[in-house]
Amino acid sequence: MGAPFDSCRLEPVLFLRYLFSSASLTLLALSISTPAFAQYNSAAPHAVIMDFETGQILYEKNARQPMAPASMTKIMTVEMVLEAIKSGNLSLDAKFTVSEEAWRRGGTKSGSSTMFLKLGSQVRVEDLLRGAIIQSGNDACITLAEGLAGSEDGFAAQMSARAKTLGLESATFRNSTGWPHPEHEISAVDLASLSRHLISEHAEFYPIYSERSFTWNGITQSNRNPLLGKLTGADGIKTGSTEASGFGLVGSAKRGDDRRIIVINGLANKAERQAESLALMEAAFSQFQIYNLYKSAQVIGEVDVYMGKSATVPAALGEDIKMGLHISQRGSTSAKVEYVTAVAPIAKGDKIAELVISAPGKDTQRYPLFATQDVKAKSLFGKAWTSLLNKIRG
């Protein structure tokens, strides 16, 4: 087997600067430079743009700080219900009873978003889902929580546990509605990731988020999402607002094969939320792109082999590399191959180098490079002769 990769003894051997075009990526052996670029700046205190296909964060502003999510919490509440349906533990036709607790804290007299459920009535899960998604009904969410877990506190504990299994490390839920609580929080990045999961894993239910209104108990309420009907491709997902959180939105839109998810929070009013959500989503499509940098199995360079029958071995990637960038970053993205001299014998598939890609404002990305062929070691005579020559050459 080849020598293990030692990141502490890396010797840079090739510096590549990328010049992008609409059709291809041209690589030139130039020194790395980082010209200034005009990055987008959201007016929201918390903001993120995520590419749906890759999950890459295209833009972020205070996006990893836990924040009060208000009714955007209900994305997690709905995910819990849909997961129960998917697993076969719940059906859309199942009925839950509206308790006094749900009616008192989430009903007409609560002063909060409500579905206008009647105390003691039995309501189908499918209707409760629409009440939670379209009408943002707190009574609908509490009824679902009690129906699934016996109590809202128990359901909130399950929400937090589920969030951790989904990798949402910032998330702690204390209720099903987003009602203010000092320990109830999640970051904008994790809200985007949660939404990506819901859209991907529960695609058959996602169209509910684009329904413009829902009527219950003779009362029709409109979907609060300010993107619907105003932005091309918009089809979700959830607004939220409390005094603690300010006005926020998780939005999603699809144009052609591209889908973007945005999260904003902390704005002063509905007008600011609408203006910033429209601006950020337009920027998500017009100012940010996913660039296909390399293909899997593409040979990146040649790595020197010590004591091998071949002096070098081609090094190739094991995966496609895509990177989301602001369009102004195209000319300042750079790459280099880092490696240590590999010692024969080397087997095809051995890790022998790393490709390091850098872009301004983004974390450096490292990708392993693998030998594309076997390299046998020299014979004992060959090794001795090579050692002698190396001594003569100093």
C-alpha cells in the first residue's frame, strides 16, 4: 500500500487559478490572487440562502446564531406529523380532539394565530395540517401535539430529539407553535436545512404550502407567505412573527431545475419582511450560481513516486465538485494540489494527495485525490541503484 497521507508535511506543487465561462472552467498555472468582489448584503438581521440540490450555503448573515423562530417553528411540527404518517403510525383520516388547553391557548380568545377550532370537536389530521400550514393556527398545532404525544411538552421534547437526529444542532423546542420561550431557538441555517429535508422527504405534501387559502368553521384565511403570487416560482414555506423574534420568513422557489431556500428574521414589520424576502430570493437566483468545477474521476495532476517502477502516478478525484458562489467571486476562486511524495508500492485507489479550493468569504474546502493505477516498487537492485544516485546528487 502507498504511504499514508500526512497533512503536516504537505508540499504545494501546483497552483491553479480558475477563469470561469458560462460553458467551461479554464485552468491556468498562475499565482493565486484575490481581487475584491461586491458581495450581496441583506437588510435582515438574520439571513441565509441555500441551494436545494447541493445543500450549499450561498449567502449567510448571522445565520448560525440561535434565534427565536416564532411560527417558523411549525415547519418542525409539521415534519413530525408527516414523519408519523410516512412511518405508518398515523393516517390523514385520524381524528384528534380539541382540548381545553388547545382551545384556550391557541383558539379565538388567545389573541394569536388560530384555526378557529371548536372546543371538544374532533378534527381530521389532514385538516389540522392545513390549519397549521396555511392559517398558522396555534390551536391546530397544539391539537396535533397532544394527539401524537399526549401533551405539548412531550411533543416538544420529541421535536428537539428529532432535530438532533436531523443534524440541527442549534435547535431546542419548548412548544409546537413558536410561542416565545427563552430556551426555544434555532439558527437560520438549521431552519433552511429543516425545510430542505421536508421538501425532499415529504414531497407529496409540500404543495399544501403553496395553497393560497383555507376555510374552517366558516372562516376563510389567506396564506401569509408574501412570496406567493408575487415572485416567479415561489411555492412555500412559512412566516413567523413575535415581539421577541421580529418578522421572519422561510421561503422557497423553483426556477427550471434550480430551487433556492431563503431564511430571514428580525425585521421590524410585514412591509420590511415582504420587501426583503422578494429582494433576497431574486438575488438567490440572479446573483448566485452553482458552478461545476470538477467531475468525479477527473485527473488533477501527477504525484511523484519514490522507489517506484513509475516516476509518477496520476491523481484523480473520487467525487464531483460543485461550489456555490456569488457571480463576482468567479475570478477569485483558486485551487492547489497538496501532497507528499508517495512511496511505492501504491495500489489503485490509495489516497495520495488533496485538492484544496479557496474562495473569498468561504471556508477552504479539501477533497482527497486517489491513485488511478498501481505502481509497483522497484527491485532490490533498483532501490540500491536509486539510493546510490540520490547520494551522488546530494
